Amino acid sequence: MTLLEGRDLRKTYRLGRRNTVDALRGVDIEIEAGEMVAIMGPSGSGKSTLMHVLGLLHAPDPKDGPAPTLRFDGRDLTRLSDRQRTALRAREMGFVFQQFNLVPTLSAAENVGLAAEYAGERHGRARAKATEALALVGLAERADHRPSELSGGEQQRVAIARALVNGPSLVLADEPTGNLDSRRSAEVLGLLRTLNREQGRTFVLVTHDPAVGGACGRIVHMRDGLVASAAERELAVA
Amino acid sequence: MRPLRNLARSRLRTVLTITGITVGIWALVVFGSMANKINALIDGGTTYYSTKVVVSDASGGQLGTAPMSIGTLDAIRRLPEAAVAFAEVSGLLDPTQTTGFGVPQSYAGSDAGADQGREVFVLHAAQGRLLDATDAGADHVVLGSDLARSLKKAPGDTVTIHGVPFAVVGVLEPTLTAPDTSAQMPLAAAQRLYAADLPQVLRDRIPASQLATDIVVFPNAGVTTEALAAAIRAAVPGVTAMTGADFDRNVKSSTAIFSAIIMGVALISLIVGGLSVINTMAMSVAERTREIGIKRAIGGSRVRVVRELVAEAGLIGLIGGIAGLALGALVVFLANDAGRSNGTILFDLTPATAVTAILFATFLGMAAGVVPSIHAARLDPVAALRYE
Ligand SMILES: Nc1ncnc2c1ncn2[C@@H]1O[C@H](COP(=O)(O)OP(=O)(O)OP(=O)(O)O)[C@@H](O)[C@H]1O
Ligand SMILES: [Mg+2]
């Protein structure tokens, strides 16, 4: 079953009147439910931009080409209001960002609980779910630590716990291991794979790390704002 | 509490902003209490003058106490418009006290029951009793509440007024207006006190028992106080006849300007306080841009972002309001305590003023937080996440 499907996704950043960057130039992508997909490609190729579009943080550009479509679980998302997109992000999606993932004034449990509250849980229930999610990533004893009292890897695991707390059907992670050394990175990757296999969660990971790419079921390569075909990749390597 | 935690992030800034609000609310509380007191005085006066005409000697000015002869009383009693008329004698307890702020301590004499039940500004005894017909001719006195406190006298004590010992028979309930600082006594006693202070020429001309400083006149049924005053002015030369309308004209207009000025000062300080909250919240939003981006990205709605920041700004207002009220109450208490000894109670901090001050501070903070928080809620989450 197709969980997420995007067609003709374009995104142009306008810096000035003449100065524009075509970050996405017509991307078609399909993510199957239960998949673990890596998005790889050179810096500036549009990976993060694609993540933001798939995660409903940015709308794809409607102009200068065929009308883009974005379907999630069979639903058309192109015409949703900000409020509807926000609610969908809260309930159906989990996010892990490359940097600055956590709210510094909140403890690990509060950071995770916040996402549960956004998805509609009451404070007490959110707290309980946060404790559960933290246990899942092996951070039960760090629940009351503030981000500044956690290591980089621990912070990243808190962010993963937060992404999972509402049992989302899709987790979008932008370089989840980017800041970690290889051992921590392997740990986090192992965790994601377990969650993918045992809970059937769908993961889309942006990464530079071939080890992460290798651990995923499929790799989508990006180049200059487009998904590169296998043949193009051969060409680029040559 | 999460808003409190966010405020604690930049303690100095928060404290400075709260101080701004505190000063504004302090001004509001102190000046508001002053306006309360003034309004109570005016309301008391309005009630007092509402059903009567007060006649005094024209040379003494509106509120002066130039002596009149009781003969004037007979002339007034003969008017068909007048139902009841009686003489009063009042003077300052301390003649050397020049007109200061507030109501000076005074003595006032009239015959008990002379109003024949027409007085609407009725006094009540808190301790002891009011004067009655049996006190006529005796050196008995009933003290106003503030006066009793400043003299530290209770029924049974003796108080010396202008060298004359008086027996205290009662203490009045507070009225928040003139009687609080006055000593009520029988007419004859007041006439003797007053006569003793008069220059020899006048004392020779009018015997003590014929003295009056003002004459209170109640109109007959169907006659307005205005009509009565006009009749008195026409029939008796050389007097002023003051009615409730005159009182309102003379007193209310001047105090209205005064009230407007002091409330204006308080409002200006609050505008400054409000602007400093806006500034603080704008800085706070700028510092937290990435955090706001995170919250929006993981599903925090715009409404939530606004609510969170407005709550924080409201908390600044609330804390400032409580601090301002506490400081204001302290100043009011100390000033009234110091003023009690000379009878100048300037402030009346009512519960309504206190509650208004706190609510106002909280709403001011929240209102000031609205603009920066709407700005925050409108941020593009991705741009906010990338913000350095
Ligand atoms: N907010 C923005 N304003 C202008 N240009 C932008 C903005 N965000 C991204 N870009 C540009 O769009 C292009 C794609 O950026 P994107 O962040 O998607 O790349 P990426 O593949 O994630 O790169 P990296 O691997 O370095 O994270 C880049 O050329 C970038 O400079
Ligand atoms: Mg990127």
C-alpha cells in the first residue's frame, strides 16, 4: 500500500527579484507503508527541501508546470489549510531534525510529552506516553534531564522518542545521525531498524552516511532538485 | 509552571520589565486611592447638601466661618419656603493650622434634634452614643473616627479643646468624609469656644449665645433647595446660600480636573510599562525563533504558540500588578498612618481599586504580548528552524 505519494513537486526559493534557487524541479516519489527509505545525494541537491514538502512544512509550488499532487494515506493534501496541516503533522507524522531538535527549557520527558499534547492528549496521559517512548529509546533514567544535560546522541534519541510518541504512520528524519560518532550513529540506526521491523513504522531518512543508506530497504538518490535514475547515477560516477 | 520557566531564562530582563509594570500599577493604586478618597468626600458633600441650603456670611466666602448673628435665623424662619432652620457653629480644632490637604480637624456645634429628622446624612455611633437633648449646655463631645484615633480617645475619656475639658460620650462610625475629623458638641459649647477666639470688637458686638457660623435650612414640601436659596438671598442681605448644585459646581469641577491629572499620570506610567512588555516579548520571541519553529513543525498550532506567549506576557503583568499593589498598599498605609496624627487621611484603597489594578496589569501584559506572539505564530517553521 502506498502511504505517501508526491508528483511534480517543485520548490523555488526566491532570494531576490532575479536571484532564485530551484531546489526541487519536479520530483515524483512514492513511499510504501512499512518501508524504510534513505534519501541520499550531494549537498544542496534538495533533500531537506523534499523532506519539508513531504512533511507538510512547505507547500510545493503550484505554478510553472503541471499541478503538483501530494497524497497521504489516500488523502489529497494539496488544499489543506495551515491548521489542518498542523494537525496532520501532530497526529500522523514524526520529525527528527538534523540540529536543534529540542526545546531547551523543557526536560526530556516534557519535550516528548509536548508532541503528545499537540496530538490532543491531556497532560497526565501525555506524560505517561512520554515515559514509555523514552523507555523505548533506552532513556528512561534521563527523563528529567534538560537537553543541555544530555549528550548529542541522547538528545537525538529524545528527538526520536518524540517522533514516535504518537504512534505516527510516517517518521521523517533529516540526518538523524549527522552529528553522531560512528558508534552512536550505529546505535541510533539499530534503534530505527528495530522500530521499522517490529512496529512496522515507515521511515524516510535523509543521510550522507552510506552505512545508514545501506541499512535502509531502498535508497532514493537526488541530484540538482530531481530524483536521479540509476542510469544517471552511473553517468555521474563515471 | 512553564511560562515561569521561560521568564526565568533571562532573569534580569524579566525583573526589569516587571519593575516597569510595578511602577505603573503602584502609581495607579496610590493615585486611585487618592481619587477614591476625594470622591468619597464629594459624595458625602453631595448627600449632605442634597436636601438643604447652608447659609453663611458672604464676607467669609463659600466655606468660611465669619460669624453671623443668630438674628439672621429669625429672618430665615419667617420665609414661607423654609420648614426648619437652625444655627451651627464650627471652627478649627487648631486655629494655627492653615488649609492643608484633606479635611482639617474641626469642632462643630448644633442643638441635637434641631433638624427635626430631616437630615439625610445620618451619623452613627461606633462607640458610646450620639449627642441628644440631655447634653444641651454640657461640655460633651462626640469624636469623628479619625479624630478619635489620632487623639487616642474613647468614650469616658476627657479631651481638651481650646483649653476647655470635654467629656467624650461617643465615637462616630467612619463616613470617609468631613465628620471623620470633627468633634461634635452642643451648640452652646461651640459658641463659647468660638467667641473666645473672636477679636474683642466682635465679641462685644455679638454675645456668645447669639453666634452662628452657618445656618442650615430645610425647605418645605414642594419647594426645591434652589427656590429656597433664592428666597433667602432675596430676603436676607449679606449672606451666601449654598445648595447641592452650588457644591457640585464648585467642588466637583475642580476635583474632576485633579482626578483627571492623577489618573493621567498613572496611565502614562502604564503605557510605558506596556511598551516595555512588548519590547521584552519581541526580544524573547527573537531568541526563541528556532524553538518556535520546532514546536510548529511537530504539530503545535498557531493558536498554541500565541496562547503560550500571551500567558507569559500576562504573567509578567500579573507579577508586576501584585508587586505594584503591595507597594501601593504599603505607601497608602504608611501615609494614612502618618497623616492620622494631624487628621489628613488622603488615601482610600478600596477592594475594587485593588482588584482593578491586578486585572488591569494582567490584561495590559497580555495585550502587550499579542503583537509579538502573532508575529511568532506567523513564522515559517522551516525558516524558524534555520534561524541563527
Ligand atoms: N530558505 C532558503 N532560501 C533560499 N535558498 C534555499 C533555502 N533553503 C534551501 N535553499 C537552497 O535550496 C537548495 C536545496 O537545499 P536543501 O537544503 O534542500 O539541500 P540538501 O540536499 O538538504 O543539502 P544538505 O545535504 O547540505 O543538507 C540549496 O541550493 C540551498 O541553497
Ligand atoms: Mg539538508
